[in-house]
Amino acid sequence: MHLFVFTLLSPNRLLKRLILLSLILSFSACTSMGFKDLFSDYAEQLRNARNAQLKGDFKAAATMIVEPKTNQNNYTLNLLEKARLHYLANDWAQSRKDFALVSNVLDEEATKAKLRLSGGASNMAALVSSDNAIAYHVPAYEQTMLHSYQALNYLFLGQLEGALVEVRRANLVQENALKQNQQDLAKEQANFDKKSLNQAYPSMSAMIGDIKNGFQNAYTFYLSGLLYEAALQPNDAYIDYKRALEIYPNNHYLQQDVLRLATKLNMTDDLALFSAKYGAYQSNKITDAGELVILIENGAINPKQEVALNLPIFSGYNQPRLFSFALPVYQGTLTRYTPLKITVAGQTYTSEQIVRLQSLASKQLQEQMPGLVTRQALRLVAKEKLRSTMSKEGGDIGNILAVIYNAASEQADTRSWLTLPDEVQILRLSLPAGKQLIDINFGDKTELIEVDIQAKRISLLNMTTIGNFQGHKLTQL
């Protein structure tokens, strides 16, 4: 990479270097990204769309997302944003198409051993610009949500088999991420002082909470369990409910699902273990009961912000030197959401959290920070060598041009899927078959929803609260 930069030298060296910078920007504009992507913050680009989303105007928000183009670095990210907004607008067919395009890209990357087709050009540009010149990498927690929403698209389109395929893919993402995480832990990161990074970088502990990693998503396992139950595959459902319970052991509804299926499947050893932890299973006394499951999506995930740090790295001659880093960070604290309460036949039930996507996003960023800093350290050294040489050969003009370009192009990569919810809660209860009037109380809003409960079937109610909007979707599994 360094050789590529410096083999362009010739008698008119300043001109050559200026041409090089122009070529890099041309690569960015023509092959993978535009000037807006290089010099502006991603959240700022999405400001109007997010404002429309907070008002519940999802169709308008979708039109405000840049039209995805396959040769641009934000292709998959733009598709994810549009797909989520189309889902919220109840356009499940279009949402399914958008998510399918992202899945195709991810499948292609997997078959090519994660070697991007445009890697040479984009990585060269990234070496002397920023991580924004690299094609967006969809992290594991976003991939699990991609497949979860695709499963829901299939459900609302009345296609259970398609939904089952998607939840299997979501589970596979988590299994692969766990293996990759174990491999990454065995790798040693170099090129920077970890202690200096830990001291200078803002803590994200308030955003992360007590989660163990940035990819295990109890919600996707829970959704998988629901669909397996609907497909009359209780053994598979039991496995995934147990996986979800391992991640969220204090969720009462997960506890009851595991106890219920352990009883039904005669899992004697498991039943003894779980009964000791959570108490004896309270069986349903209603004859010909059906199930009502409510998935509640709250808020919107926060955007990353940029933070500037001075960290020592080795730039040459084996001597450390302070360099200014522009790094992404999640700042602030987690929003507290009021649980949803429903009243049925005089009894009140309360929802419980099943995933905190903001925490997964923050943990994922924390886990990738060593590699991110290592990559940026290499880039800063390359930029400094370019600036030093231009200063020697071009005098003040060469130095000023290099300094201006370096400062302008050094932007933190703040990209992430911003139309995702902040958290998801669940609520499940057995009800008599027939039409039931559900009194829903969420914060200062109340709503009556009529649900047709069918014996031995699951009625799925998906609720969304974001900004001033509150809405719901209902289907039978």
C-alpha cells in the first residue's frame, strides 16, 4: 500500500502528489462513494428521514434515503434503512425485496471469503482518506435484525415457511459470530498503546449495560421459537427459547415458555433445573385457549458521534509520537421506556424487555475498536509521510494542501442502521378462543384493540412506538 503511494514520484513531484490526491477523490466519487460520504457525518445525511420517521411518516422517510446504487459504499446500509421504513409503512412486499438485496450481498461476500470485489480501489482510498471509503460492513447484530424483519415480512404476507428460513439464518449469524469472536480474542492487536486508548476514549459502559457481547440477540431466538411452535416443531422451539433465556434469564415470559415446553416434552432433568430456578410451571386452565404474543418496539437507536483523541503511535525510527484520531463513539445513557400494560377481562399484564439494540450496537463498537484504531494508525502514518514529502518538495504550498486535505478527510466512520428501534419488549398470555377486546396502556396513551383468538394458535401483535407515533400490526401464526 505504501509502495503504491510513493512509486508515483517523478521530477514534478508536487504535481504528481496533487494528481494522486485527485485520483483518490475520483476513486471515491466514481467507484464507491461520493464527496458527501467522505466529508459529512452519516447521521446528518439521515436527519430529514429520521425526523419523518419520528413523526410516523414512514413513506416520506423512505423517499428521503439516498437511492441505493450497487457501486457505492453505503449500498447495503441505504437498503437496510429503506427496508425498515417500508416495513413500518406496512409495505411488506417492498421491504422483503430490499432486505433480499442486502442478503444477496452478504451471501456473495461469504462465498468470496469476505474479499470485496472493489477492495483494491476502496482500500487504497481509505488509506489516505478515512474508513468511510470502505464499503459498509453489516455487523452481526444488524444481520440478525435483517433476518428477523424479513421473517416478519413473510409472516404478514402469510408465508410461514419463508419466515422459518429467515429465523434459521438469523440463528446462523449468531453462531458464526460467536466462532469469529473466539478467534478474534486470540489475536493480538498492535501499533498503538491500548492503555492510552482506554484512558482517552470515552466510556460507553452506561450504554452497554451488562451484556456479554455485541451479537447475541435474545429477540431473534424468541421469534424463532414462536415460529417453530406455529409450525408444530416444539423441540426446535424449546431449543431457541432456552437460548433466549440464557441471554435474558430474568424475563418472566421466557421462563414460562421454557417451563411449559420442558413439561410438554417431558424434559425431566431440565424441568427440575428450571423449576428450582424459576418456580413450578403454572399450567393454563383455559379450555381451547389460544395465545396472544405482543412484540413492542420502542424508540430509535442513537447515531454514533465523533470524538477526537490524541494517542501515541510509532510513526518511524521506533519512536512514539502523538497523532490526532477521529473515532466513533456512542455517548449518553440508555433511555428508560415505560412497559406496556394490557388489561383483559379485568386482569393486567406488563411487557418485559427482550433485547436492547442500543446496548448491542455500543458493545459491538467497543469490540471492534482495537482493529479500528490499528487501521487508523496505519492511515495516519501514511498521511504524515505524504504531508512531509509534499512539504519538502512543494514548500509551504505543498504542506498547506496536504494539511488541509488530511484534516478534511479524517472523519470518523459513524455509519450504522439508524432506523432500527432502541429496544424490543415482549408480552405473552393465554386467552379463551373468540374475539377479545384488549385495553392497551402505554405511557399516557390508551387504545382498544380487538383480537380474534383462535384455539391452539398464536396471534401475533407487533406494536411500534417512536417519537409521536404509535401503531400496530396483527397476524395469525
